[in-house]
Amino acid sequence: MELLVVKDRRMDYDGSAIRSHWAYRNFGILGNSLVVFRGRCDVKVGEMIDIEDLRASKEIRSDNMVHYIVEVFDLVNTLFASTLQKLFIAKLCEVLGDYGVKTTRKGDDIYVNGRKLSISIATVSPVSVKVHIGINVEAKGIPEGVDAVGLRELGITDVEDFMERTGRTLVEEFEKVKKDSLKVRWAQ
Amino acid sequence: MELLVVKDRRMDYDGSAIRSHWAYRNFGILGNSLVVFRGRCDVKVGEMIDIEDLRASKEIRSDNMVHYIVEVFDLVNTLFASTLQKLFIAKLCEVLGDYGVKTTRKGDDIYVNGRKLSISIATVSPVSVKVHIGINVEAKGIPEGVDAVGLRELGITDVEDFMERTGRTLVEEFEKVKKDSLKVRWAQ
Amino acid sequence: MELLVVKDRRMDYDGSAIRSHWAYRNFGILGNSLVVFRGRCDVKVGEMIDIEDLRASKEIRSDNMVHYIVEVFDLVNTLFASTLQKLFIAKLCEVLGDYGVKTTRKGDDIYVNGRKLSISIATVSPVSVKVHIGINVEAKGIPEGVDAVGLRELGITDVEDFMERTGRTLVEEFEKVKKDSLKVRWAQ
Amino acid sequence: MELLVVKDRRMDYDGSAIRSHWAYRNFGILGNSLVVFRGRCDVKVGEMIDIEDLRASKEIRSDNMVHYIVEVFDLVNTLFASTLQKLFIAKLCEVLGDYGVKTTRKGDDIYVNGRKLSISIATVSPVSVKVHIGINVEAKGIPEGVDAVGLRELGITDVEDFMERTGRTLVEEFEKVKKDSLKVRWAQ
Amino acid sequence: MELLVVKDRRMDYDGSAIRSHWAYRNFGILGNSLVVFRGRCDVKVGEMIDIEDLRASKEIRSDNMVHYIVEVFDLVNTLFASTLQKLFIAKLCEVLGDYGVKTTRKGDDIYVNGRKLSISIATVSPVSVKVHIGINVEAKGIPEGVDAVGLRELGITDVEDFMERTGRTLVEEFEKVKKDSLKVRWAQ
Amino acid sequence: MELLVVKDRRMDYDGSAIRSHWAYRNFGILGNSLVVFRGRCDVKVGEMIDIEDLRASKEIRSDNMVHYIVEVFDLVNTLFASTLQKLFIAKLCEVLGDYGVKTTRKGDDIYVNGRKLSISIATVSPVSVKVHIGINVEAKGIPEGVDAVGLRELGITDVEDFMERTGRTLVEEFEKVKKDSLKVRWAQ
């Protein structure tokens, strides 16, 4: 899994990055990839993946987020997509723990003292598994009724360092998962 | 995923429970299952799944462990097996955190202050994904050279309650993963 | 497989219900589902799935039909879709036999005394298997040249009861198929 | 799907024909196949596929049966195996109907007036789907407690003709299923 | 794999033939197919499959080509698509060798004395594997900067015979591949 | 795909290297691999994979061969296995062409002037695709009735160089196949 942390500019997330080969089309990264970038989040209805949100007419917005776009080509399956997503969220919570931030994970949501830090979705394209994770840098521009929190409030102010560190950690987690999948014999 | 917590007796783990349909053959549990039980661990060489361990002639032993045997029939794939295993280990760490125990997860290993609390393996049979996780109740009967720790040393003395609580939590985690996999539309 | 029999209103079938997650989007039913409803049938060319029909410029129309929309997420494969479709058609014939109606099944078509009672299609979306079955309540609004028959002519006048009974029977058939798939060991 | 009806000799079924490539090893039939033969049935415990039967210590025996061994290489999946099995059983019931025999199908079991006519199992090998169906010619040598019936009692005395006719019909059914799976476009 | 060599007319390739069921929609060929035809090549940007080409804003053009459109429904996977494509290209090189033309194959490109003879792409639809191969009849209308060569320059002037011969050879190659896949037992 | 060319010793091939994880068990090579070695060939009946050979009671023997053992974990499917095998054989023929040796490939067999140079088999384990290719160094110890030829007779006397060169070329071919599979968008 190749890592790209985009630091030289802001990029907004409108949902279209969930499409297949987004990392290859935009950055020339072939194969499994994790792209970390920073920018606004405002998912257009036509790009929304979570039908539960669509049914509830939820808005998915935040003014300032760190975004993670994962693409894995090994296996095209929504159950695997959902499992990998939860593992990556759990890993992010472990890293936040290293920062001294105590989190609660509920599936693919991260909470700090009952306030929502993140959004996430996992699905498949016809050729890959895709995951988006967004972590608030600041709790601004959030849909009404959502009690949100951002990294800055939690004392994590060097956002670029956070992007770099979490990016590397998630890639290492995936490589460990992959390696372990290759070293076991099958069972009867 | 059906949960069975075996409380009325001790059962030893010799590695054969990693075979397909073990839960159905022994307990009549059809389909996805998690069986939690307690007993010794002494994996016979013929049942060892981790070829890395086989190559290193490692022993896998402990006198007193809580065992988790997971079987999932939805998808037969070692990368999925390895991902699900790591997620379950991460979840166990989160539960240990609720007990006040600070853990470090390295892939599928749980450490407390540098001491090893657990063993685990994940693989496939021709019809299912299988995961075994073992958590030391006491650090006894461990292979030489392994600096181990057990639940009791960590202050978790009501082992049956721990088995029940972790069992329920892992099943809930899986059900959430499964539910989320069904509510997302595919991406282009 | 969750069953929904829509009795409180008529719903027309224009072919768009064959898309993935139709039951979840419209009724909030997550996972495998069977939705039974009643209404006109007029499949738009852009929604036609059967390329043989498209090539022959066939029309797919009927003024009054019982419709079954099946979605299964376990396995995405057209051969499985086609097999499940034929099994469900065979089951419907068995139920019609219980009503005293003698049918002839030709693949996915049901005939009574040489007259066509039903239409059906089975395919895949990128995340699921989808099947549509339509059974004429009356042989009205049928494309010219098709010698059709409807349930009323066959003496089945309590259409709601028929919808309920067939819906339950098809779900039971699927659950039996699923259960049996889990209780067998693999063969060498 | 190639059909072989073995008429020149009796062959007993001990369960080993459920293994992969049995038709190729024994008759040189490459690819999808249906082999129909006649003989005793006495499944050895080591060859039993149905774990439910194993758990109940059931015997699977009959002195005189028509046997069908199906192998399909297109798709290796137990849910597909179980679906195809039920469709084939339903088709056999339809043919029995043409003989004037009124049957009741319960999943993969055929009953005539509450008496059991058949046995069946469906599973996977690592490379194929395998189905066995056995139909009693006479209700002899049946395990105690099973109220069985045979073809002869039902007035079907030309067993070779029955083997030929059902064999051809099942192959036609499969070819129709396969053809239909290829003529449909995918749905969104 | 059914073969169709279109000789009675010219057909241009604009990229849309890469879509699923193109052979069935246009020629009524059900299942695996190879269609060989002759005509211009001018792939519209909206139909381009190779994202590397898209990123480089490459043009894919030639005034006079023999085209091969392959569709295989057995297995939907891009690694398989890419492997089959290379094998077919290698086979075409072998046939060219029989014509006395010495070629160099680089992946899916055929060169003669450093000049490019062919273009090719392989991908999946949601239901099939699709491959396009184009071989220049004349090196005319080729994008600037590409040093191309055509069959005529190589002394192959009976293009219809070449289409027929290569078509038959590729289908035989596939049938051999398929047959061999069915005659091997699985390994432990 | 990792390459290992074993030069420091002879190793015989008895067929057991076709089993899954052979390269990892014996050389610690994790994941996709190609191991090239030299030694006798004498496949035990219990290890024979080709059922056609088993049915014909063929012997598979040669006193001096270069062996290639391929394992690919990306996709478990016999059609893919058979396709990859043919591509690798075609590539070996291309390399032999570079040596000035004119070959004829028939599926997975290499002939030089009608004499057999090679043997090969491709199959799956439950977790991988496996291919064995053997090329005679000398035509000694070959089963009676087979008109064989070896590399030495063809003027290729630096066998270690041949092993190194073909090994590298096959790995490059696979990497190209893999890369191309990742750079294409899916087709409708």
C-alpha cells in the first residue's frame, strides 16, 4: 500500500474521491493506496454512498478535515471493506491514545467525551474496496444537531505531523494484515 | 454470529478447533459463530497453522487461557481472515481499556507493559474463515523465553464475566461490520 | 431473507426495482429481501435486462400483476441468480398446485394449458443478485401475440392471500437453501 | 453438462463419488457432468457430508436406488450448491408429475403420501460443486424408522427409461439455467 | 468460445465494443466469444480504458486495423484479464512467426524491428472479462511520434485469411486453456 | 513475485513441491514466488495432478531438468492457473528464440523439431495457484515412447545462466501482467 500525504495544498472532499482509481487518475499511484489530504468536506447527494444517510437526508459537511482515501484491489467485497474500515478506525483511536486522547469507537465512528470526531464510509467499486475517513481539525461547518469536536480542541495542533504519522501507521497496519494472510496454511 | 460461552467445564485447545464446522460438530451451532471457552493450550505440530512458527519450531503453550474460536462463512479469503482477526484483537484491547488495562497491540498480539498477553491465528478452510485467539488467565506453562502476563495479574479475576463480556462485544462488533456492509451503494 | 408484502397500495413496476438496494432505499429493509406488491407492469427500454428481449424489441407489459422483487447479497454471480430464479419459479408452481392449478414450467416461465402466466428476469448488480417475477392477476394489457392467463381466471381471487402465502413460501425455501449450505462439510 | 446414464451394470454408492473429478477419473468425462447409475446405497461414516446426519448418527442406506451425481465447475460455493440441488429435486418432482405421481417436496426431500422417496446432499470440493441424489427403486434396506417408498410401488417399472428421461431433463434444466445467465445485462 | 470473423463489411472501433455483451447485442453470440473485424480505430476519450493513456492524453488511432474483441464470462478479474490478454498476444506472435515475421512482444505490445504493430487493452465489466487487440493493416492514421508498421508491409496481404487463421488459433488456444483447467485435481 | 534461483545444489522434483506454501516452508519466501532449481524428476503417483496422465498410467520422469515452481496468491482459480501456465510457457519459447532455438508450443508443451523439451502442470491449492514447469537439460531417463530433447542438445550449455535468465524474464512478465491489471478502469 503506497502512501501519499498531500501537504503542499488544500483539497476539498465532495465524495467523488470514493470512485475507483481516484489515486491513480490524480496522482499516478498504481495499486493499493492511502492518500491523506486536508480540506473542506461537503458531500454532494449524488456522491453519497451511505443509503441510510440518504434516507435520512443527512448532510455530510465540515469546514476543515483530514481526509484518508484508501483503495485496495486484492478483494472486491463489502464485508471485507467494512471490516478493513473498522480496523483502520480502531488503529486511528490507538494513535490518538498515543497522543493522550481517550476515544470511544462505535463501529466506524470516533467519539471523544461523547462528541463526534470523525465520519467514514466503506464500499466497493467493481474492481476495488474503497474507504473514506474524515477527521475534524476544527468542529466548524458541521451539520446542525451534531455535537462535534476537532483535533485542535484535543490539543493536536501540528496537523501535518498527525497526517504523516497516522498515514504511516495505517499503511503499516495494512502491510502486517497482508503479510499475516500469506504465512498461514489452510485448515481442513 | 451466534455466541456460545462455555462455562460449565474446562476445554483444552490443541489446535483442532481451527478446522471447519468445529462449532457445528461439537455444539450444533449453524453458521457464523463465536465460541468462548477456558482451558489449557498446547498446539500439536500437526495442527499448527502459522508456518512462520513451524519454521522457527516455536511451541504454542499456556496452562490457563480464555479461548475464542470464530468461524465466518460469508467470504473465504485469507486477507479478510487476517483483517477480521486484527479488528477482533483491537476490540479486545478496547474492552481491556474499559477494565483499566492499558495495552499495546502489534498486529494480532496484545502486550501489557511489554509482556505478551495473547496468541492468535487466522486462516481459511475451504468453506470458511477461522480465527483463534487465546488470552492468558495466568502466565503459566508458557514457552521459555516468552515474557508473558495473564488476566489475573492485571486485576481481572472474574474470568467468566470477562468471557461473557468480551464474547458479547465481539459478536456486536461483527454484527455492526455486517450491517454496515449492506447499507452502502457501490461506487463507480 | 426479510419479507414485505405491500397490501395498502398499488405499485407499478417499470423495471427500476431491479437495481441494487431498491428494498433498502424504499422500505428500509437491510440485507436479503423479498418484496411482494401489486400493480401494472410496463418495463421501459432503458431498464430492460434481458438482451434477448431487447434484440427482439419485445414489450413487457401487463395491466395487473403480482410482483416479486428478490435481492440476495451472499453471492454475486449470474449463474447463481439464474438458478435461484428457476427454483423460485418451481416453488411458485408447487404452490399453484396446492391451489389446484396444474402448471407447466419452462425454465423461468409458468404456463397453464399453454397460456403464459408469468414473466421473470434474474441478474446481478455489482453487490447483489436480483430477481423479478411477475404473475398476471388478469390477462389484460398484455403485448399482442402473447396468449396469457391470469390468477383470476384460474380461480385464485383472493390476491392478497396469494401474495402473502407465496411470499412466505419463497422466504422459507430460501432459508432452507441457506441452512443446508451451512451444515455440510466440504468434499475432497 | 455432459450426461452419462450407466445401463450396462450396477454400481453401488458408498459416498466416495461425492469427491471432485469422480466422473472424469472413472468415465473420462471432462467438465460439468451428470452421471446416472443404479445400485445399492450404503454411505460410510468417513464419506458422510451432512454433519447433521453425523451428529444424529443416522444411517444412509437403501438396497436399490437410482443415483445422480452432479458436478459443476463454474462456481465453487455452498449456497449455489444448495440452490442447484433444490432446483434439480423440484425438476425431478415435475417429471414424476408427468408420470402421474403426486409428490411433496420439502427442501431436498421428495415425499409421496408422506413416504420418503429420496435422499440428497450438496456440497463443494475445492474446485467444484457436487450433488448426490438417490431415488429408491424399492423401499428395501432402508434404515429403521424411515417410512420409505420406491419407484416400483409408484408404478414406474421401466427404471432404465426413468434414468434416461430424468437424466436428459436435468441436463436440459441446467443448460437453460446457464444460457439465461449469459443473456442478461447487469443492473445498477 | 464462439468465433465470428466479419468479412462482408468494414466496422470501425471507437472503444464502445469493450462493453459487456457487445457480441450478444450485435451478433446474437451468447457466452464466451471472439469477434474479428476490420476497420478504422479511433477511441473516444469517454471510452478509453487505459488510465495511463488518459493521464498522458494519448490518442489511439489507426486508419486500417484488424480488431479482435474477446469476452469471457467464466471469471471476472482484472489479473486474469491481463494474463489472458498477454497469452493471446503471444499466440498472435507465434502465428506471425509462422508467416515468417519475426516479432518482439513487450507485455501486450507487438513490435517488428522496433516498430509497433498493435494496440491492446484488457479489463473487466461487472459480468465478464473483455480484451481488445488491434493490429495495423497499414501504418496510416497513427498518432504522431509512434513508429508503426502494418501487416501489408510485412508481406501479409491476404488480410481476410489472416483474420480467419488468427481467429481460429486464438479460439483453439482458449479451448486448450479451458480443457486443461478441468482435468487437474487440486493440490494440498 | 520473488525469484529464487537455487544454484548451490541439486534438488529433485517428486511432485510434492506443487503443494501450497512450498516456497515459504522451504525457503522462507512469503507471497508470490518463482523458485528455479535443477535436479531429477520422478513424480510419485500420489502426487500426480494431471488426472489424464493418471488415467493413462503415464510416468513423469527425467534424469536432469530445470524446474520452475510458481505460486500466486492473488486469485484461486484453475482457469487462471491454466492461462498463466500457458503464458509462462510462451515466454520460455520466446527466450529460447533469443537463444536461436526455434520451438513449437502446443498448449503447455514445448517441442523442438517434433521432440518434447518440457513438462508442465497447473492447478490450485485452497489458497493459491501453483504451476510446475520442467525443462530437460538432457533427454535421459525419459519414459519410453517419448521422443525428448534437452537444452544441451540445443546448444544451451550454461544451464545456470539459462536458469537465471528465464527466471528473471518470467518474473518480469508476471509483474507486467500485474501492473497492467491495476491501471485499467472497468468497462460497462
